[in-house]
Amino acid sequence: MVRRGEFALIETLFAPLTRGDSRALGLADDAAVLGTEGLGDLVVSVDGLVSGVHFLPDDPPGTIAAKCLRVNLSDMAAMGAKPVAAFLSACLSPTLDDRWLEAFTEGLRADLQTYSFSLLGGDTTSTPGPASFSITILGSVAPGAALRRSGARMGDDLWVSGTVGDGALGLRVLQGPLFGLPEVHRMHLIDRYRKPQPRVALGLMLSGGTEEKSGRLATACMDISDGLLADAAHVAKASDVALEIWAPDLPLSEAAADLVADDPTLFDLVLGGGDDYELLFTAPPENREAILAAGQGTDTLVTRLGRVVEGAGARILDIDGVEIALAKPGWSHDG
Ligand code: ADP
Ligand code: MG
């Protein structure tokens, strides 16, 4: 196995990811220098992936890179911020060779191009243990406009982007075959698990974005990573309200709908499995038209699936308004 040294790695693989952004100083100095003028409020977050915990050692390196970046982009989307820069901390295990690292960098390059921002720095170390990658992301939003979990108000609608449950079902599919699942559905679910679609453009519309005068559409927002029901409970708690979710209105992909129809116990995974990286948000009813237009304008499915009511916690109701009890209401970080 061949692996170039740390400095060659930075120069040949990581430096091109600055995409000509002069603030990176070509990754040839000790740090990046960012002027702050016009950046508004800076929104900053960090999220990492550990081999054997968040990805499997033989997962395709490009998708590991993409997922590492996208979970961070999803946090920017949840805050309604525009991505400005990324910093990568790479902790490399001895088994990762040049070819692996080239494929990893290619995954990053493609996504940085798609989302139009750059890698401005990072850190490279080696470890005898499992590899890990951590990305720090910087975003920008008009002063005071960042979307919070705490803004939901009585009478607001509850909305979600995309379809729910695909990520958790994708992981389930990777763990063992599901009887009678067509190949195209299998591929769809695995792709949704490996490559989340961060809803950055929609998030920007919901916050009003980086323009100081444009209006915000959502009152509260977060991205679903622990499961719809658990994350809805987070919004409810932060906002001191209760959330009601209507099961018949849940947006499911064809693959997920077929699986649940065959085996209703998989419904628990759809609601509680996590790894959705969709936006869950609240908004007053007078914004319905504007939200549907924002969905159309950003090519994102948006679905009204519940409402904000008095009380505490999040409940999922069936077609008769009766609460559905789940065996496992959410993914916990203890595992
Ligand atoms: P240290 O201070 O830890 O010795 P260096 O001085 O070697 O780090 O880093 C040199 C430059 O390379 C810095 O601009 C740093 O941000 C950049 N860099 C190092 N590792 C990475 C990486 N994995 N991704 C992006 N940039 C990196
Ligand atoms: Mg240094």
C-alpha cells in the first residue's frame, strides 16, 4: 500500500478543494483568514464520522466524504444559513492508501462544487485506531434571522421536507435482506442512507436567507437526525408547546410505503429510526402558499403533516385521531 506524506497530501489532495478561494492562503500557511464584512451572523457547527460507528470500513470512500459534508450542510439548512466554508479534520488509519484518499477527496470535491463553497483548512493526523473525519462548517445568515427550535407558536402548521424513513430503512437493508424488496427500491433506500440530501436552498427560503429585508417563513426549524418523533419532541420542548403529527399525511417514498404495507412493524423505524436529514419546521397558516412556492422553487417536496397544539411532547395520530404508540420512539446517542 502506498500513502504520500502529510505535506504532499495537503498540497496535492486537499489544496485543490479550496477551489481558488484566496482566504485559504493555498493551505500553505498556518490558518485561513476570513474577512467578516457582509457575512451577517456566522453560524458554526461541527460533526464527525468514525469508522465502524458511523460508516463501515468498506463503504465507498466518496460517499463517506459526502455524508460527512452533508450532515454538516443539513445543520446549516436547519438554521436557514448559507454555507461559507468547511474545515476538515482527518484522522487517518494505516489501512487508508492513496487510492482510498483520492476517492474520498473526489467525493468532497463534487459536493463542494454542488453547494458552491470551499474547504479553507483543517488538520491531518494518523492513528493506529479506526479512521475518523470531522468537518467544521461556517455559514452565514442575516443578523437575527437564524431559525431556532424554540419559535413554534400555537396554531402553527407543522411541515416536513422530502420523505421520511428512507435513511433508517436504508440502514436496515444494509444490515440484512428484506424479503420481496425490489432491487430499485433497495438501491433507493441505501442511497438515501448513504447520501442525505441537505435542504440548504429550502432552509434559506424559510429563514429569509442572507438578505436583511426579506421575510422569514418558518417560526421554528430543525433537521431530523434522530427520528421524526424524537426530533418533533425536541421542537415541542424548546418551544413549550405540543406537536401533533398525522400518520396518514406522512410523506413516504414508494419504497418505504411498500415495505410498511407488507410489514407494519417497520413503521417504528420510519418514525423513530433517524438519519433522515429532512427539515421539520413550523409556520403560521397564512404562509402556506409561500411555503408551497418555496418548495417548488427549490425543487423540494414539502408536506404539511401536523400542527402545534397546547401541551407538551409530540404525538402521532392515526386517521381517527387516536395516538399510535411506538415500541422505540427515537434513536439515542448512548449506543
Ligand atoms: P499544524 O499546525 O497542525 O501543524 P499545518 O501547519 O501542518 O497544521 O497545516 C498547514 C495547512 O494545511 C493549514 O492551512 C491547514 O489548515 C491545512 N490543512 C491541514 N490538514 C488539512 C486537511 N485535512 N484539510 C484541509 N486543510 C488542511
Ligand atoms: Mg501550523
